[in-house]
Amino acid sequence: MSTQGESTANPPALAVRRLARAFGQKVVVKGIDLDVPVGSFYGLVGPNGAGKTTTLSMITGLLRPSDGGVWIHGIDVWGDPVRAKAAMGVLPDGLRLFERLSGTELLSYLGRLRGLPVETVNTRSRELLDVLDLSGAGDKLVADYSTGMRKKITLAAALLHSPPLLLLDEPLEAVDPVSARVIRDVLQAYVAGGRTVVLSSHVMALVEELCTHVAVLNDGQIVADGPVAQIRGEAASLDDAFFHIVGGRAMSEGGLEWLRSSQD
Amino acid sequence: MVALFAGLKFRLLRNRRGLGLGSVGQVIALLLAVGIGGGIGLALAMLRSAPETATLVMANLYASAVLAWTIMPLVAFGVDETVDPRRFALLPIGRPTLQRGLLVSALIGYLPLANLLALLGSAIGVASSWSLLPLTMICAIGVLLMCVIFSRALAATMSGLLGSRRGRDLGMLVSFALFALYYLLSTMLNNSSAESFASSAAGSVGRVLAYTPPGALALIPADVADGAWLSAGGRAAIVLAAFALGWRWWGWALQRSLTTIGSQTENSASSRGLLDPRVTATSLSSTARLVAGRDMTMMWRDPMRRMPLLMVALVGIVWPLVVARGSLSGYACLFAGLLAGTQAGTVYAIEGSGLWLHMVAFGDRMRARGELWGHAAATLVVGGSLLAVSILVVTIVRDGWVHLPGVVGVALAGLFSATGAALFLSAYVPYALPQSRTSMFASRVPGQGGRAAGGGLGLMACGLIAAIPGGVLAILGESVNPAFRWVALVVGPALAWIAMWQVINIAADRYLDRAPEILDLVAVGDTV
């Protein structure tokens, strides 16, 4: 891991240094260091409340860090936001869209707001809607989209300007299996083209299947990071490895005996 | 089980932080309910000295109460967590038990308490003798039960629709229609010299309402006192039939709402909008055009943004004509100009956390300023059009053509200054807007009431201050030399425009600097 994410000749796709965030007295992210190699499919995993969304929000410029820095391909996210924002596509979790625009209008508007030529925006929007199976819903208002459709249209917006890095917060959360497969295929094709994806997820099977690298976040700190095979180690699955890394407690350790009984 | 529902409602009331003051707020709400309900009840009780008038007033009052309660779920659905019966769909509770439980829970709260106190006062007012008091009390409580039953029956019938975007849009329209009706009626009555018209009209209406179920409840005691047993029996039959019908309607709607899932994705609106597909944000003006196109599309499609504009039109025409008198009444259009400008307020909060879409799309000063100019342009185009109609109508009706230059100068100065102030405060005093859109009157979220109130007051104050030069010149034009009207037409809007230009650029820089903090504040509206 380099010490100056912004100064190396071949900077990583994403470099995070001493990143921290406190809300009042509560420190949610406690000085994270992370390097994401170019061309990797990087999973950020951790239990609820570990700080995944807070970390991704600071990386994407949506939340100001209390301390530390973030570099995307050597560009300081907070020091040079114009170039940094052009270099990343973002899919946050739980944030609203412009609900009263249709899917097609939303993509067109955001593409043109980024300064892309009209023809480019139109061509890419059509292709993205087609690939993401949203062509039939392009004229519907986003307010009427299902959860899966919202994830897909947000992913389309993130891909529209063809950024070298995608940052996705729970991209497959509450998404139906068909939409999930479509999203996975798009992301794998994206990484196969030499670009980089960072995603957060609770689903270890998904991370194990998709990701080349993984970082385990627990209580605001990265407790393990590296290639998936290295993190899994001798464990039967990444799920088992994660369970041991974050110190999970098995059900057999006590309680809920009444669930094992057939009596009320 | 019924006690459980009552306990749930008490718990919900205790946990409510609507006023942002915690338990202090709840005490204030309780005192307000007791004060308002008790005050109205006291006033109604004093009608006891005029029995005939009291009966007609109560017929009006009882019918109005039932109508208001019935319409309320359309206007503010979701304010009571026990109202939406779908929340109980997965619980193993039979429909009759659920219905009784919901009835009891609906009778608990500040609004029912205020209603009960007012109705008990009305019972005293309508009791011509003390021996009739038990009967009038029963009738008053009957009115409250009727209010709750019909209100919940409509809420259950429309619960699927009201939980959807289209249902909430319908609620907005009903809200506006009610507001417009109230505004027109109250303005006309307050300004009419023929007071007898109101009283005689109310009396006529009361006599008709006496044959409706709530009106009948007001007249049964009088029939009993007069020994008109046939009439009393007939009215009692009307009341009982209404109760039976309302209870069965509610039961049917409840059963249906618990076993039906509405679709929110069918029959979507057409995507035809006002977005110009040729504009790309490569300069300040093109960014402004792009954002203005989006804003006007949203104004067209979103009732939350359309209703305030309709109010501007309503106030802009009605107020100068009804309240202001004489050929100078056109100057009252200043108020419409200020109101139109305020539509640019809280621009960063209008889409809730949707602000992130702009935050990740650009980080440069040109686009930040272009965005704000786009919001300003949309407000000026739409607000300016409404203002033009308002000024034209008032000028024609009042024959105020001589004053037109001064009127236009003052109104435009008000529009520009309020727009600038609104955009400036959007960046410097941002606050969240509720995104659930359950009511057109919902404009603040818990914990940000102070910011919202300060922002609103600051907006009107800054708007008025920036419009002062135009106003002074217009006054000179009316009192010293008519030529000043033409000076007001040019100088007033020009000065306000310069002020607007400056503060928009300052606000855009502030947005660039503080966007994450603004997002943090406005995102709170997503959950309200």
C-alpha cells in the first residue's frame, strides 16, 4: 500500500488515506487506508453499522470527511472535485432520484448536465436502457419504478459518462433475481474492459462470485483486505471467513432453545 | 384487543415529535386542543339563550364537522399511523375486532379531544331545558362517532390510492380546491357590506341540512322538546340508517384494503415534458436553460410545485380586486410578485436527497451558477406570466391604465428581489421539505422548524427590502410627479435585478463550498 495515493506514477483506481468521520462524539469511520487496484472488482463488506455507506459517501464527495483524503486515479476528490467527478460513476443506497422525470429524461438530463454531446447522450441512453431491460419503461416516471428498476436506472446514470471507476453502495439490495443477473452481467463486462468497480454488499456469496478483491469493514475500521482467495484462506467460504473475522456469535452459543421445540 | 389499540394510539401520541419540542410540544398541543376546543364549546354553549338560532347553527356545524372529517384523509393522509388499515394486514385480527379497535384509536388524540369539547359545548347550547341535556349530549357524541366512521370508511376505501403517487396528487388537488373555496368565501364575506346575506344564507342551508344525518342529530332534541315525536322518530331513523350504512361501508372497505394490493407502476403519466433535448450544459446560459427546462417540467407534473403557483394566481387576482380599493389597487400586485418569487425558495431541498444527482455530476463554478440561474429563470418565466395576468386583470377591472408603469415596476421589483432572496437563502439557510407529499401544507420536518420559520421570514423581509427603491419611486409617481411612475418602471426592476444577480452568484459559490452539508440537511425530508 502506497503512503501517498495521489503521487505515484501509476496511481491506484482508488486510494483512501486516514479517512475518518465523526458524528458528534460518535466516530463512525476510524482512519481507513485502502488501495483499490485498477481493473479490480472490489467488494466492501461488513456488518450493519460497520461504516460502509459512510465510507462510500465520503469517497464519492457526498459527505465531508472529518479527516483524511481520497484520490481517484490520483485525483484528489475533495481538492479537485471537477476532474474527480468526471472519473467516477456513483450508485448510492437509499437516495432519491428526480422522481417526476421519466427514465429516458433522467438519463438525457444528467448526461447533458455533464456536458456530453446530445448525440452521445441519446445513443448511450438507448443502449443502456436496452441492456438493462428498461426500454419498455423509459417513458414511465421514475416515481413509478420498482426497486429493481430504480437501481438499474441509477446504474445507467452512473455509466452514462463512461467513467473509469464505479462506486456502488448495495447495488443488488432488494433487487429481483432477473434484474440482479442483468446488473451483474453489466458490471462484469465493465471490469473486463479494464475499468474498476467498488461495491458494498451484505451478500458474501455475491462478493465471492463477482469480486477479485475484498475489504472487511468492522466498527469503522478495515480489519482485513486483499484478494478474495487470500481473505477466504482455509475457510470453506468467504461467508465463513467473514464470520470469523468480524467475531460473529453462533446460535449454538445460547438462546432460542424454544425454536428447536415443536411445542408453542 | 380494543384496549390494545387504545394503548397503541396513546403510545403513538407520546412518541410523536411533530412540533420538534418533545414532551413540551405535546403539552402545548394538548393545551391548544383544550383551549381551542373548549373555547369553541364555550361560545356554542352561550347560544343557549337563542334556541332557534342555536339549532340552525348546530345543524350547519354538525354537517360541516362530518364533511371536514370525511375529507381530511384526502388532504393529510398518513398523519396518523393508526389510520391506514393496511398496516394491520398481517396481524391475526378478525375484521370486526379490527374495526372496533380502529374506532377506539381514532377517538384518541388532540383533534378528537378538541372536537369533543366543542361538541359538548354545542350540546349545552342546543339544550333548551336542562332535562334535555342528556339527550343533546348523546347526539353530540353521535356526531363525533359519525365523523370518525365516515372518515375512516373513506380512508379505508382509498388507502391503496392514497398510498400511491396518483392518490397523493389527488389529495393535493382537493387541498387546493378547499383552500381556494375557503379563501374566496372568507374574503368575500369579510369584505361584504351585506352581512344579512350571510346569516340568511346560513339559515337556509341549515334548514336543508336538518334532514341530513348530522343535521338531524342537531334537531332531534328540539323535536323532543316540542313533542314532535313523529319528526323526532324520522330523524332518529335517518341517523341510525347512516350509522348502519357507514359501519357496513367501513367494514367492506377494510376487508378489501386488507386483501388487495394496489399497483403503483401501471398507467404512468406520459413523459412529454418541457425539457429541450438540444441543450447541453457547456456554458452558463446553456446550463441555466437545461435546468430551467427540468424545473418547468417538474412544475407541470408535480402538484406539490403546481399548487403554490395556482395560489399565486389566486392571490394575485383576488386580493387586489377584493381587498384593495380604487384605481391604485394594482399596486397590491406587489404581493403576488413577492409570492411568485418565493417559489424559488429551498431549491436544494425540493427533490430531497435527489440533490446528490447534481453533486456527482459537476463541481465547477460555471455549472453551479448556471443551475441557480436555471431555477431563477423557471421562477421568473412562470411567476412573471402569472404576474402579467394578475396586473392585466386588475388594471382592466379597476381602469388603472394611468398607474400601469408604476404597478409593473413595483411588481417586477418584488418578483426579482424575492427570487434573489429565495435562492440566496436556499444556500445559506437550507432546510428539508417533506418528500412524502401527504399534504400541500406540509412544509417543514421535525427538528428544522426554526430554520424553516427563519428562512421564510428572512425571505419575505429580504424581498421587501430589495423592492423598496421601486416602491419609493412609485409613491413619488402617485404623489409628486407622474413621471416618477416611468422611473419606477425602469429603475425599480433594474436595481432588484442587479441585487438578484449578485446574490445568485454568491449563493452558487456557497453551494459549491457547502454541498455535502446542504445534502445532509435536506435529505432528512426523505423520511417525512
